[in-house]
Amino acid sequence: MIKNKYVYEISAVEWQEGKAFMLLEIANLKHYHSISYLLRHAIKDFEAGKFSYDGATFVRERSASLFEVAAFIHDWRNAMGYVSYAIDKEMFKIMIALDYDLALINWRFFYTRFTFINIIRHKLMCTYLGSVPNDLYYLPTFK
């Protein structure tokens, strides 16, 4: 898969395998879990051709598949104009909830220190919303 492809630019087999892997990542979550909800909406928008996906940026993916839940939702949010450190934090919270490797989380944390460049890019392209979505994922807190 080459960078930034829409669903219609990849093979049906590649998409089905990628989608199956992402659904496997969330298989232990309840259907109504907020990560499941976000992934379903991101998949729907990807299948509708609303955004392109290229896998994790600058770092390896969680597995051999370019498709993974945290990077997919993060790219979806960015493509919809939600570009911010809050969206980056959401990605980390999803990675923690889905038990991603700590070394992978640390590498991605390093690269998100450059989010300001992505914000500038989106502002220049007039695709920057400057707000956060109302369905942002938060890790549950326990008292």
C-alpha cells in the first residue's frame, strides 16, 4: 500500500484483511464501548471515501498490517479537521486501552511533539477546525 490511499485505491482483499485486523483488536471490548463506536464511524467514513489512510506516520504499525485501530482513528480525526494535541492524547489513550507495546507508544509520543507542523499544514489548506470533537475517547478513571 502506498501512502494516503482511499478505500477505492486499494484491493478489496487488502481492505477486508485490514478491517478484520482492526475488529480483532477490539474484539474484547463491548459493542457499545466508545473505541468500538469511534472505529465503526471511522470505517464508515473510510468506506464512503471521506479520507485516505496510510498507516502510522514515521513509525511501524502494531503488526504486519498497515491497518490498526489507534492510527486509523487518529488519521480519521486529522482528515476531518481535528488536528491537535488533544487528538494525539486520544490516540495514546486508545493505545493504552488496547495494550499497545510501551516502546511503540514512546516512539509515537516523540513524533507527536511535531503536531504543530500538522496544525500549520491544515490551517494553510483551510481544513483546520480548531476544536475537539464531542465524542473524544477518555480512559475511564476509578476512585
